[in-house]
Amino acid sequence: MTDEKDINDNRNDNKSVNQNESAPEKIKEGVTRRDVLRAGAYTAAALAAPFIVNTGARVEASASEPVHKADLIVIGSGFAGTFAALEARKQGLSVVMVDKGVVGWSGMSPWASDSRPFDPDIYDRDEWQQNMAMNTEYVNDRKWLDIFMDESLDIFNTLHEMGAHNTRPFERGSVVFRQELEDAGVSLVERTMITSLLQDDSGKVCGAVGFTYDDTAEPSKAVVLRADAVLLCTGAGSYKSPGFPIWGQTFDGDALAFNVGAKIVGKEYNDTHPTFAFAPAAAYEGWRWAQSVKGAYVMVGPPDKLDGGLTLGNALGVYQNGVNRQLGMGPGGEPPPPKGEERPESPMVKDNRKYLGKGYLTQPDLILDLGGPPEGAGEDAGFGHRVGGATAGMGVHKSEGVFCSDYSGAADGVDGLYAAGDALGSMLCGSLYPGRGFSSYGSAIQGRIAARNAVKYVKSVATRSKISQQQIKAKLAEMWAPRNVEQGYSPEWITATLQNTMTPIHILYIKEPRRLDGALASIEFLRTQCVPKMIARDGHELRMAHEVKSMLLNAEMKLRSGLFREESRGTHFREDFPARNDNEWHCWVTVQKQKDGMLMGKHMLPESWKPDKSKTYRENYPREFPGEMDFLTNNPQFTR
């Protein structure tokens, strides 16, 4: 339902809630220098002692919080959020877009540079399906891939019409997307963290609460948002991201959805982007090409059956062979080409040349990647061989997040809640990322689809749901709680302890029940004993406090999912079950909140999605896990 007064209210709010800096200044800075200096000062002091005094403790007032009203709230402003908000506005809904950072600068969108549109005039649909299934080990969602193939070329053309192909990646969001959103009348609420979703008496999601955290000039303020539906475009998550140019990835969306009863899927799989041995934390050095490329950067050819996937190769190399520090002899990494010699062209690159000069690839000003090292990657040769570790705990693109079984973007069992992009566990890519080009376009497609279905839902709502002031008061009290704790744990200390617990290779990738149980005990202690005593001395630390709560919740989901799936597949390797088991585990693992903890579940997949039974196990699964063949000899039921 559309309320004209709400639209007018939103037009007046078409600026950041925080008016301390002009939009261009914030866009230029992205994450401000003040943020970095504060974080550094706090971290140095906080890590020295776990229990400290809250010198900024005070009781927060919440009676005069700003209230925003709209038909639809979109949380997140990347590819998914932008395409969702524009679609909803096109269909007449009023839209408030909330971002923890600044539009165009948050998450992964600022550096996402490449695309892989499907053109039916030059590609074979069945080949894409078969290659994708083998590469991602048969648990990818084939219907979502069909949708991707149906709509990706239209996304390419839409971006071209916007002028996005005339900018560098970080300008596409901060300049092009922002202008599109403002022209469409989307209200932008920036530098505001959402901490809880609101529900009416029947359980429908119809709002959210949060706060402005940049309190340099004025105190942080509570923010209450009312709507008929909420669409999460909050992206993926990560415990820390050395060697990977992303920020703000703290699993907020998964926590928001989980806490209102939504199922979460894909937590046992983790991203395995590599970095460089000599400068593993030099994020922008290792991805310089992704920041400098200007134009329509296109991946040519179908996804490969095996090559191009972000597998467990680096982690398994360490597990089997140890760490070798000699240049070019890294654990599962790639050696640099011999001095003075060019890297030989791969068979995949040679094969993809047959598509040149056909279909949409005939358009001028395209930057084409045939499947080899990206243009400009040679600049990184001085950083040594590639090794694992660019990400830590980040989910596989399009495979971790809110579960939706009907391809609408709606959260199963929770009315009024939708998700898209990396916040939606669509399983487009299954158990591992099959190569560049699927993430940003997949997000754009899913943003539009979720918005279309949210529009239908909103228009079916006769009257706006009522939310009790008691619920809002309780949510705000929970939100401000760390500001009122006088003595306790800093969020920096809890975050560091979390990272030390979750990021080791023998927890994230090389899994064994005893170690996972030990990590789970540590995470549960932090959640139950330390979080209630967590302090926040100002708005920035309050943001960190809620971020670590989201990360701890996610860590527990990851550990429980890793324990639950008793097989190995994709980027999930169990030492005690080092083989695929299609009989029991050709499924997606879901996690849902219940009164006494987390409810684990299986969503079984269609028989037709299983590998070809006429082929041998090794033909269907060419990648071999350590100890796999001996295990299968002793456990033949796995392959029957």
C-alpha cells in the first residue's frame, strides 16, 4: 500500500541521517580517517586487558528517535539493493534505503569489476548447466542458474544505459547508482546501523530499529523505520579480510533474519580467495586491476567444469605438505612464470576464443577476459606466489544467507521479509565459487526479483501493521545496552578472541568434530558470558559491539553446520568423512532459531540434480580429498 504522506516524508529525508559531512565528502572518504584512528586507539588499549571500565557510560534516551515511513525498507546499497530499490520505485512504492556506510561504498560492490552475461545466440544453455553442476559439486541451484541465464544480458544492457560502463568500479556505485537512486526518489539513510527487525502480533516483519553511530558532532540517535516489508541486501560476511578489498562484512543481515525466525543456509561452505605470499594483507595491491579497469569488463565463455573454481587447494596443500616459504613452492599456490618468460596460454583461454566476434561480444569498448589472468595482474608478480587467506570466514557468493524455497526472494515462514544478493542463500553457486562473473549480476537479478515480489506483497496489505511501543522500547533498550554497562569487555577484545578462534585453517577448512566442538564451546562462552557485559564508549564502539554479536551468532551457525554435514564437498572438508555422500547429503543444510538454541535441518535436492549414475564416482568428482579413496573402500555405502 502506498501512503502519499509517507512518500512526501521520505522525499524530505533523501539525505543521510547524519548531516555532519556533505555527501560528496563522505563519498570521497568512504570509511573516514576518523574511523580508522579511533579503531586503532581503542584496539591498542582494549587488547591489553579484557575487562575494562566504560568511561563513556550513560543511560541513552530513546523518546525522540527519528522515524522513517515507507512501503518498503531496503537495507544495503550494493548491486542487489540498488536494483531492488529502483524496481520498487518504478512500480510505485515509497522506498527508504538504509546503509551502515555510504551508498556506493559499502561491502563488495565498490570493486566488483567483471561480469559474465549469458547470450543465447552464442552460448549453449545445457553446457552452462552441466559445467556449473560439476564445478560446484552438484548442490548448486539449477533453477537460479536458469534465471541468471534468462536475465543477465538485460542487466548488462541496463548498466550500459545507466553509464556504469564509463566509470571505474568504485565510481559505479558512488556516482552512477547514487544518482539513479536519488533521481528515482529513494530516501537514503546513511551511516546508520540496523540492529533489529520489528514484527507485528502475527509475526509479520514491518519495520526496523537502528542508530546513527557517527557521534563526533552530535550524540548517536535511535532510528525507527516503519514499512509493510523489509528487503535485506546486506551482503556476505567475513571475520576479517586481509588481502581482499572489502569492508563492513559482519553478517548483520543473517543475524537480523535469524532472530525473527528465518532459516539460514550454506554456513558450512567458506570462500577461498587467494592472496600473495609476500604481502598477504596488501588488499588493494593484489587487486589493483579491479580498481583501475574502466569499461564493460566481460568474462568470455561458459563456466569451466573444474578450472576457475575457488577450491580448497591452498588449504589442502598446507594440510598435506606443510608450509614451504621458498618462492614458487607455496602450499597449493601457483608458481610465478620463469623470469623473462610469459605465462603460457591455458587450453580454456584458447577454447574461449571461438566466441569472439559473436553476439553481444561485438559491441565496442568491451574489455574481454578469456579466462586467464586478468589484465593488469602481471603487476602483482612481485608479491610472490598465491596462497590462501584473502578471506576468513566469508561465505561463498550466492550460497550463504536467508533461505527461500520458491525463487521469490521471500524468507521461508516469515511474512514481510525478503532478501537478495549475497544476503540470500540462493545456492546459485553451491559449495564453491566457480569463477568470476556471477556475483554482481546475480545480486542485481535477485534484487529485482525480490522487489517485484515484495511489491505484490505490499499491495496486498490492506492496512499497515501496528507495532506496540513496548516492542520498540525493548528493542531500543537492547540496542543501547552496551552504552549503559559501566565495567566489562570491549568489543575489540571479543572480536580478536573470535577471530583467533574461528580463522585458523583447522577450523574453517580442515574440520574434525573434536576441534569444532572446542571452538563452539569458546564461541558459546563469548556469546553468553561476555556479550551481556560488553561496553561501548561512543557510537562507533556501539556499532562494533553489535557487529561482534552478529559475527558470534554466525560463528555458531558455521560450527554447527560443519558438525551437522557428515561428508566432504566443495569447500567443506571433514577429516572423519573425507568423501561425498549423495545418498544422505545431496541437500542444503539450514539453521533456524528455536527456544533452546539452533535447529539444524536438511533441504533435500531433486534426484535429477544428482551426478550421472552411469559414470564412476571419480568421473563425477575429479577433485580428490585426502584419504578419500581409502575411506570409500571401507564405506562403500557412500557411493551406492
